Amino acid sequence: MYYEKVSLADSQGDHPVPKKRKKLLQASKKKGCQAKIIMKDVVFFHDYQVQKNTEKLKRKASEHLRDDISDVPDKVKKQKRIYILLPKSEDHESTHLTGQLAGFMNPLSKEVRDKLGELVGHGVTSVSEMRRHLHVYVDALFFKDIKRPALSDAAYYPTDETIRTHIYLAQLRLRYSRIDQENLLQKVAEWQDNYPKDNFIFMPASDSAPTDRDILRNIDCVEQDDDDEVYPQTQTAETTEFFFCHQSEFQRHLLYRYGNSLCLLDATYRTTKYALPLFFLAVKTNVGYSVVAEFIVQHETKRSIMQGLQTIKTWLHNAPDRPAEWYWEPKFFMTDFCEREIVAIEEIFPESFVFICDFHREQSWIRWVNKTDNGLTDCKDRVLGMLRSSHASSEKEYTEVIMNLESSDIWARNNRLRNWFTKTWMTEKKVFSSTDIPINSGDLIS
């Protein structure tokens, strides 16, 4: 088994679900294998061959050879031979697979990898669809006139996990397209001319992007069950991060009117070609919820989220149509259970109280309970009922609910449940005065 060390910040991401572990199905080809290839390099000097195998003749011929090599080395005739002793198949079988089964360990071939990147550029991001396209390419085009490899050869018939990984790597390479960023720069200039009262800011990313090796180092233990989640990314100090933020005149008007009560920050992924984190800032108006600003960042970090919120705040305070004595200081914020978003909001708006979205909390609970590895599939409805009851209306009620949960037989026999709920959710309980609570909200949010 391979265990990836996960930091506390990563474990409290957008949807806090446990990290997958990399399972090593078989040992590597080389580690522990006793098979060896023995090679001997032999040089023959036929002109100095002895007639009899005696020590005196061999010593005399050797002295003659050394003298000739020292005096006239170019005239010494020699013949070079290399003898190779290959291991037997039995030498491998005790440590790793051989034959066709060994194909499962082959890395993806360059031709198939390039074809996969080309298909991603044309919009193919589904694993099942990509697998079908690659099979057609290998069978009908790449090996059209020659014998096809075995289906067990992972170099040409990769697994779904390998396809998913390389799809993501191809998307990252497309993310840093200079041509598309230049086109966006021109579009932003065009929008500013057509809509002079709207706000735009665009900072293109530099050419220095994370390497495939850096990305794969973090990719092994990433949860991939949720389509809204993205992989963690590495970055260096030398890179310039992508940033785009926009707010129309009407959006600014809505934020002036409704922005100091409750604001919502929602992060959306994989809805565009480049799968960049897209953030929507919304408010509750008299006719429903409306988006009042949006920004796109390269990495979902606290610094980039703060940059987006601070940009919108600066636009509002510097706008010529700002109402007198008005400042954007929302009383409440609602967001996903994302540590980066919560900390960014609290630093930009220290007086705001951050709610955790009930929908995403419930979604995270259901995913965790449904996982077979957590051992709760036979009693998941009962566990979900106890977890939901922790959303209490008072601190006293919350204490009683937690006592009932901790005294249950499920809690006593399942260590995973105890660690997960205690470290992930019980640390997030909030108690505050009822005078500060909006209508229809409880006294305690967990």
C-alpha cells in the first residue's frame, strides 16, 4: 500500500471526503527480481596463440604481446567478442508477472498519449468516450497493417484510471494556451469599449506551468467521485497566475441594494473547456437569488479568493455611482465547507459571520456514508438520521444529540466514523446570539 500524507488544509476542502489511497496491485518488475543478464567482453589476439597450454609459453606470448602493444599498437591484430548469458523465465516468476500479464505494467505509449491530448483538445473529456476513441485509433489506424498488441498491454489499452489522469494533464496543458489568453485579452478590451460602465480585470498566466511530474505527485490520492472537484495543483514563485474578474453595472446596482445582508460565494468547476475554478458572488433579492459578480482563478487558494473579493470590494468603493456613506460589509456569508473560502472571507470581511451550506454538508455526509470502505452501507440510513439531528436549534439540544450519537453501538464499533465526524464536523459547531440570526435560521450551525 502507498500512503500519501495529507495536510489538514487539504482534508478540509470544498467537499471534505476521505482521500483515496494508491493501491499497489503488484510489485515492480525490478524490485526483488533475482534474474540477471551477464555480459563478458573478450578480446582475442590470434597472432599470439600458443601451441601448448604451458605456463612458460603463455608467459612468453604475453610478454611478446605487451611489447608489441607498446611499440607498434596499430599493427596488433585483435578480435572483440561479447558473450551474453540471459536469465531463464523461472528466475522471474517468483517475484513478478511475465508474458502477456506483464503488459499491465507498461507505461502509456507516446503515440496513444499524443492522440489522447488531441482528442481532449476537441472536447472529449469522458473516460468511456475517450476509451472508445483510443481503441478505434489503435485497432484501425496505428496497427492497421501489423499485428495488434494484446489487450492486456497497458501501453496501448490503458485503464480508466490512466485515461482519467492523462485527460486531466491534457486539460492543464490547454489551460495555459497563449493564443486563447491573447484572444481573451482582445475580448476584454472590446467589452470595455462596448460597456464602459462595467468592470473588467484580466491577468494572463505566464508560460511557466507545472510539469506533469509535479502534478502526478499530487494526483494519486485525489478523490474523483465528485464532478465538481478538481485536483490540487503545484505552483512556483516564478509563475504569474491567471485571474479574471467581471461585474456589470446592473450587478453592481444589486450588490449596492442587497449586499449588506447575506452574500453567497459558490465555486463551480469543470463547466468550461479549461476546468478553471469559477466563483460566483450572489445575493438574495426580492425575486430570488442573483449573481452580482464573478471571477476565475488559476488555483483555488486563499490568496486568489481574497484577490477576487478584494477586487470587487475596491470596485464598489471607488464607483462614481456609489450611494453616500455606503460600504460593502455583509452581515452574513454562505459558502461551501471550504477552509480556503471561509478564511478568505473572514480576512476581507472580519465582521461577517460565515454559514456552511446545508446542501453541500448533506451531500458530503451521503457520499461518506455510502463508501464501502467506511463500513456503514448496511446502516447508512440510521447513521444519516443521527448526523442530521446534530443540526440543532440550541446548544442544549445539540449536546443531547451528540451524547446520543456517541452512546450508539455504531459509534462504538466504527473508528472511521468517530475520527471523521469528530475531526471534520464537530470542530465546526458555531454558537451565537439569537439577535444576530436571520429569519428561519437556528441557534447553532454545524
